[in-house]
Amino acid sequence: MLRLVKRENIDKGTNIRIRLLFLFFSFIAISIFLLILNYNPIEVFRGMLSGAFNTSYRIKQTIITAIPLIITSIGISIAFKMKYWNIGGEGQILIGAFGAALIALNFPDMYKPLLLTVMFITAVILGGFWAVISGILKVYFNTNETIITLMLNYIALKFITYLQYGPWKDKKAMGFPKIPNFSDNAILPSIGGIHIGLIIALIIVVIGYLFMKHSKMGYEITVLGESKNTARYAGIRINKTILTAVFLSGALCGLTGFIQSSAVSQTLSIEVAGGVGYTAIIIAWLSNLSEPLMLLVSILFAALLQGSSYIQTAAGIPKSVALILQAFILFFILGSELFVKYKIAANERRAA
Amino acid sequence: MDMVSFLSATVVAGTPLLYATLGEILTEKSGNLNLGVEGMMLIGAVAGFISAYTTGSPLFSIGMAMIAGAAGALVYTFLTVSLRANQVVTGLTLTIFGTGLSSFLGQKYVGQVVPDNVKNFFKPLNIPVLSNIPFLGKILFSHDILVYLSIIIAIALGIYLYRTSVGLNLRAVGENPSSADAASININLYKYINLMLGGAICGLGGAYLSLVYVPTWQENITSGRGWIAVALVIFASWNPYKAIIASYLFGGLDIIGFRLENAVISKYFLDMLPYLGTIVALTVFSAKKSRKNSPPKHLGLPYFREER
């Protein structure tokens, strides 16, 4: 009979080898899936690669797509490290973007650096606030944060829809339901065709890494994620740690909202989050919550997204194929975890 | 506003929630927290719709929806039970997968309507005698067969869980798998069968939306109902009978927006009600702790025989 034996110590090489093997399996599975649906997988992959990287314009677009993924996945990973399942990134991005728009639309003529700073601060605070609602309910009423953060996504979406179709509707847009564009002062500058959100994202990767690995707070979050009891014995103030971490988690999503509304859509709209909050969950988990890996995986996923919207126009393949690919990859990586922690051995027969 | 027709519409709006809640109750009673309800509903909804559109057979469509939901649950069960993957993340991934797959397969059908003979099959049926009861007859006994089926499933699930020895074994698996294992209950077999049954019921809930409730294909047709169902399991305290009441209550919140169209409050705020209601109810129910309302003890935890 076969049985599982816990690996004594998991060396990094084996870990990476097993994961890469499963990643390879996931691509085989995706290919079979595409074949069943009558698409040529090689053409699909080639189309996606060329859509993401073929020209310098496309590479820039891929990088711009990666920016919100990087920041949001790092934000979400702060909560995930505590085993706090914040799946409300989408709503926190929307509320952050709302905060940025609130300032941008009311003070269009403010001095540019000041205006951007105030937008930034408002977005970050509101994003954090939106996340911390679930934290407060968790700490004081023991509610399930997964459901609450998700419900808050829908509420945020309805709220922005209300603004877009109601009081904030652009009167000059001839009845088209959109919110007026931001003034030039409220738009993040670009360098070489890429807005400076990229620099912010890279800074966040470094700060996020230092915060989780080298700060007291980051250490406390990690301990709390390992075991609540250990954290209690170590004298960590559990509620305070949860609330702070959840706030930070949402604040980074709010930052994404600021960057996307200011630099990309240049206004607030219901599409400003565009599924980033959900994709970031997958990125965070695939990267094993490691900041440098999240940077790498975000770029790969940005390529996946860019590539799939390219093949939608070029080959008429619905771009939701990207979601299916993401889910396939994650299914396989989830399945690989058992083989990272355990090895399969045959039951040794004892000599009679 | 006509109260009787409002309450009758509430039952219809609550039915997809009821299916999903019942499916998740069965899943959680087996000790697994499957956050893929939304995904399984979407897979069921798209499978049911495409089957109905291409074959025009209502029973085949329902069957396909259930098979699709069960297939989604099979992936989840294989990963979480056989490979002991993290249940939360696996469930989330199933939801993402279902969202992608339903949007991918459904793209050709956006805006298409369910064929007439399928529609006719699901039109409201009056039950002799019962439908003539004043007030209640109109509210409870003048619906399509899937509404009745959902109530039958709720009662059957209650009998299964509380009155049969297999149901007792299942609850043991969810509460204390090592004892169940020691009593030579085949844990994995129980989990596979019941989780897949749960998935099939969730798929049926999705098909109710695409075949009866809407009945046009639109993207993301569930719009969060799968998640509301996960919360409803908690309000119903894992009890299938209470699930009926909880689902209808939220069905009411779902349609109150249409009914108060001319009211002072904006439609978009009324649309928030089911989600806000979920938050409020979940908070109240989570704060109130009692033995009777507590989840299965081994909910969400993998079972490692080797580490027993």
C-alpha cells in the first residue's frame, strides 16, 4: 500500500522542482481543455505571447497592467499572512479610487504635487477603512471575513454605479453615464510611456519585503498567522495586530485605486478595479506570499491578461480564457502542496 | 404594493438561494467549507442554459446543470480531500474558474432567451386544493416545479441528516473524523459523494437563474448569490428547514428594489440591500454563540489519517 510520509526538511530545490513540474502539468491540462473546445493550444499560447511582448508598445502595456497587480497582491498578502482571507481587494480599490476622485473633482486647480498627495492620502485611508470594517466585525463579533469583504465589494460597486449614473454624472457627456475626467493636475506623470505608478509599485515591493521580514509588526503578523495561541503567549496584542494589518492590506488596495483612477482611466468608473482584486488573490497565493515572487508573477499574469485581450481581437477567443488559465494554474499549484510537504512511500513490510 | 404578489415573488427570488444554501449545508456537514458555491452555480447556470438552447429539453438541461455543478465539486473534493489542499483557497479558485468558464462558454449566448418549450415547462403550476387556500395558496403553491423541488430537497436533506444512519455517519465525519474513521466509516467516500451531491444542488440553483428566473443568458448571472448562500448557511445554523425561511427572507431583500422603484431612495441603494442584509445578519448570528448554532467541529480542516 502507498502512504504519505512527511518530509523531514523541505529543501528549496525540491520545492521549486515540484512546483515547476505541476506548473508544466497545468499547461498540459489547459492544452487539453483548449483542444476540447476546438482551439489549437499552441496558436493560443503563441498569440498570447505576441500580444503581451511583441512590440515595445505591447511590453509597456503589459507593464502598466502589472502595476495594480503588484501593489494589490502585496496588500492582500499582508492579510493572508495572518490567514485572514481578505478577498475584498476589488471593493477596496473602488473605494480608494472614489477617495481620489472626491479630491480630484472638487479641487481640480490645486497645485499638482499637493493635489496628488492629498488624493493619495485620501485613497489610502478610505481603502484601509473599507477593509477594516471586516476587521472590526471579525475582532468584536467573530464574523467570517471572507463573506464580509466580498459583500463590501458588491456594496462598493453599487455605490460607484450610483455616483456614475446619478449625482456625479458628466453633464457634458450627452447623457452617456460617465463621471467627468480629472483635470491635468490630478493625473500622475509618465516617464517614457509608463506612468510613475511603476516606481511606486517597486517601492512598495521593497517596503513590503522589509516590513514583513524585518519589522516587529511584520513578525507579529507572521506569528499570528502561524498560531493564535503562540501569539497570545508571546504577548502580541492580537486585536490590535489584526486591525492594523487589515487596514494596511486595504490601504494598499486603496493606493491601487488612486493609481488606476489617476493614471489609467483618468476618472472614476465602475471598471476601475476590473478584476484586479481577484487576480491579486491568485498571484499572492501562487507566490507563496513572497514579495519578490509577487513582482515576478504579477508581470507574468499581466502578460496573460494582455495576451488574452489580444487574442480576443485577433482570433476571436473570448478573453475570459485568462480567468480559466489562472484557475487551472492555481488548481495545480494547490495540488502540488501535498507533494512538497509529503512524499509517497510504499509501506515497508516488517520481517516476520 | 400588493402584499400577496410580493410575497409570492419573494419565494421565487429565494429559490436559487435555497438551492445553493442546501448544497452548501450538505457540503459543510461533511466537514468541508467550499467557497466555490458561486462558481458551481455559474457552471450549472451556463451548462443548463446551453443545453436548453441547443436541445430544448428541460429535463436534460437540469441534468446537465447538476452534472456540471457536481463536476466542479469533484475538482474541489479531489484537491481538498485527496490532496489536502487549503479549502479556502481551493474554493476561491473554483469560483474564479466558474466565473471564467461561464463567461467563456456563454459569450455566444449573451442576450439569448430560453426556448419557449423550456419556458413553458417551468411555468407556474397550481397544486389542486392547496393553491385555493386563501393568501397562502398564492404565495406558496402557485409556482414552477423547481420551486417545489427545492422544498422537497430541503425536507429530504433534513430527513437524511437527522433521521438516517447514513446521515448520522456523515455528521460524524464532519464533527470528528478520527472517531468516524475508528468506527470504520469510509471518510473519503462519504466526502466525495456528499460534496458532489452538494455541488449538483448548487448547479441546479444556478440553472434556476438562467432557465427560470431571468431566463436570458447574461454574464455573471449569479451576481453574488453564491456568496450570500455561504452566509445563509450560518443564519440557518446548518439546518435545512431553517434554510427555507432564511432564503425567502433574502429573496425578499433581493426584489424589494424593483418593488420600490418609485421610492425616494435611489435604486442603487436598494440594490445594496441583500449584501448589507448579509453583513448585518452574519454579524448578529456570529456574535450569538450557542452549542446548537455552532458549525461542524472539523469544518474547514483537512483530515490526516497519518497524523492521528
